[in-house]
Amino acid sequence: MDERPETELISIPATPRVSTPEILTPSGQRSPRPATKSSSAAWTPTSFISPRFLSPIGTPMKRVLVNMKGYLEEVGHLTKLNPQDAWLPITESRNGNAHYAAFHNLNAGVGFQALVLPVAFAFLGWSWGILSLTIAYIWQLYTLWILVQLHEAVPGKRYNRYVELAQAAFGERLGVWLALFPTVYLSAGTATALILIGGETMKLFFQIVCGPLCTSNPLTTVEWYLVFTSLCIVLSQLPNLNSIAGLSLIGAVTAITYSTMVWVLSVSQQRPATISYEPLSMPSVSGSLFSVLNALGIVAFAFRGHNLVLEIQSTMPSTFKHPAHVPMWRGAKVAYFFIALCIFPISIGGFWAYGNLMPSGGMLAALYAFHIHDIPRGLLATAFLLVVFNCLSSFQIYSMPAFDSFEAGYTSRTNKPCSIWVRSGFRVFFGFVSFFIGVALPFLSSLAGLLGGLTLPVTFAYPCFMWVLIKKPAKYSFNWYFHWGLGWLGVAFSLAFSIGGIWSMVTQGLKLKFFSPN
């Protein structure tokens, strides 16, 4: 295979419509951009090529300059390409748009983590629960905007992955050390949690549909985990991030539907007689403190998905006139509007319906425990089936960074793209590793708190630091103090929430060991 240089000198075309280097990938794939009629009055590098400037110039020279103007306005700037990007699943296709961005962000931003938010309210109560959820939503929406703006903060360079942006801000070694572990941990941890909730939900769905007349031997919980993992592995054979846009749409629609169904069904039923809205307390002060920290970690984990923002944006073509951050932010705003419509009603409605009687498994466990005989079986089974579909879809987008890392290591060593068998092998390996982790750590709510604590800097802290280090605002200005303070506050919360999540996992493990029946 002959090697091509990263940048090539491109001759001026005869017509102004030429594909940009971002759209013409090293593998030869083309994703043409549709023409747009909108124009901007803002200054551009070709503003000086005006009719008045061209009037004294001869016809051949004028034609060359006009063609140059159209070409430069379309390209804007030459972007330094890495030929390896054409072989990797995140950057293999660059024909994304605002619709794809909305689907991916909504699929990544809302899901099973919203179902355990009422568990956090059981430890925080009304006031602190709503306040912490609101602050976390506004905070993460701002850091999302920061990441979208930093995608092309340096002209001629696109940061296609979260780790790449961290390396540009913190340095090559420190950036990898700070960002690689939490992003990989977030992908693997979320995949593990999805296997847990997906397998449990499939088991409950089977029990509802089968009913008391079922004569077959039911599968165990671990066997349901294995069934769900196998389905995830089959769907993971789709090649790249843009190819799963349809699955992300299914995940987004099912998430909105079952989130609405779960809280509406809960508030429409009679509340338990012994319900109470007083925050749960532990026998010791330290136990109560760690429980609150774990609850705040669950709130933080509800706003996952920032580790995928740059990856989603990298699937879009970008030029000087049409930068990728415009459709990306448009799609993200739509997605997070619907995310707010899901997480706030399910948190408030779930806590109102069950109070501090909320099981540690979240809303689905509460619905099954308190209203299994009050709600029609068909309606309840539909809600559970939608959760399964959403978990299958979310598994794909959260696993994509891990797939990309595996294939990046392979292609960098072999200098050739992965074959279909190698790619399939990586995805099967990742799926079963997540399965074994899920079998070893079957503590969903505790795992959510620990995940929220360990990965909190990715969402709340690192974007603020990267904004200061890359944009370089005036030292000791309000902008400088604001972002440094917000970032260090996120780091402090990360340490505290991680301690709370570890404590909760340890106590759950002790309960299972000493108090479970033989």
C-alpha cells in the first residue's frame, strides 16, 4: 500500500464547488455537502476579492480570482488529516448532520441512569434533590457548550476525541493520564451497568408476559445477562458511529417513551400507606454522610455523555463557512431539551409516588414491587420492553470509544485497517469483559454512584480547565477565576462522590454476604 502525505497541495479548480479535505478522506470516501444559499456579512479572508477590486483586471485573471474566492470560502482552511482516521470507527464516516447529533446526544444523555434518580432523592429529600439536579443540569450544559466550541479551537486542527483535546490542553503525557482512564472507565462502566439493567429488565419482562401459567424452566439472572450481552454483540457489528444513527434514534424514542410511561404510571396509582419523604438516615453520622455523597454521585452520573461529544462532532464535515460546531450545538440543544423533559419528571414524580420506600434498583423495581397487580400486564410489559431496546441502543454508542481505541492500537502497529474478523473479535471481547464485570459487581445503584464520582471530571471539571489552557483568557480576570474555580470544584466533588460510591458498594457487598439466604 502506498503511503500518502498528510497534506497535499491542491490546485485551484475550474469551478468553485470542490469537496473539502475533511470530506475527501484518505480512503477515498466522499460525503458532498449540499449547497446553501445563506450568506454572512462577516469578514472572511476573501472579502477583499470584490467586484470593485476585480473591475480593472482582465477576464482570465478575473476568472482565476473568482474561482479562488469560491474555493477558499468553501474550504476555509486546510485541515491536517491523519490517514489512520479513515480506518477507525469514529472518524471513518464524516457525513453527519444536526439530526444525527440530536439522535446520538439524546441516546447517550438519557436512559437507565434516569431510573435511579429517585433513589438519590430518597437520601437527599425534596429541597436538596431538586437543587442538586438543577445545578448539575445547568453546569453540564455549559461544559457541553465548551467542548463543542473547543472542537476546532486551533485553525486547521480538529480534536476528534476527548483524549486528543486533553492532550492539547494538558500536554501529551498528562492529557492521556488524566483523560484516558475516566473515558475508558465510563465506556466500560456504562456498558456494564447497561448489561445489569438490561438483563434484569428482560427477566422481569419474561415474568410478566409468561405469568403464572408458564411451565418452562426460567433462566437465572446471570443467564439473562448473557442473553442481553449476546444481543449487544450482534448489534455492535455495525462499522462506525454514523452507521448506528438509526439505533440512536430508536434509543432516543424509546427512552422518552418509557421515561414518560414509568412516572405517569407511578403517579396515577395509589401511594403506599407507609410512605415518607424524610431523607433516609444511617445509624452513624459517617454512614449518613457517605450515603448522601453516593446520592450526589448518582445525580452526577445522570448527566453522562460528555465523553462522546467530540466524537459525535467529528462525524460532521467542517469548512470555514460551515463549521461543525453550528449543527452540533443545534442538535445538542434539541437533545438536552428532551433530556430535561425526561429526568425532572421522573425524579420528582418517582419520589412523590414512593418516597423513601424507593428500592435501590430504581423506578422499574418500584413499579414491579408496588403495582404489579394494579397495572395491566400488557402496559407494564411494554414499558419494560422499551427499556430493553433503549439499553441495547445505548450500549452501542457507549462502546464505540472502546472499539475505536482497540482498532487504533491495531492499525498503529500494523499500518493497515482492521479486517472484519479482527473488528468483530475486538467487539466480542469487549462485550464479554463487560459481562464478567457485571456478574462480579451486581450493585446497580452503588455502581452508578461510583461511576458518577470517578467520571465526574470528564463532564464537570476538565472542560473548564481546557477552556482556560486553550483559549487563554486574561490572567486574574473574571473568566479566568470562574473556569478555574468551577474546575477545581468539580475535582473536589469527584473525590467526595467516589468515596461515597465505594462505601455504598462495600456495604451492599457485606449485606449480600452476611444477610442473604442460603
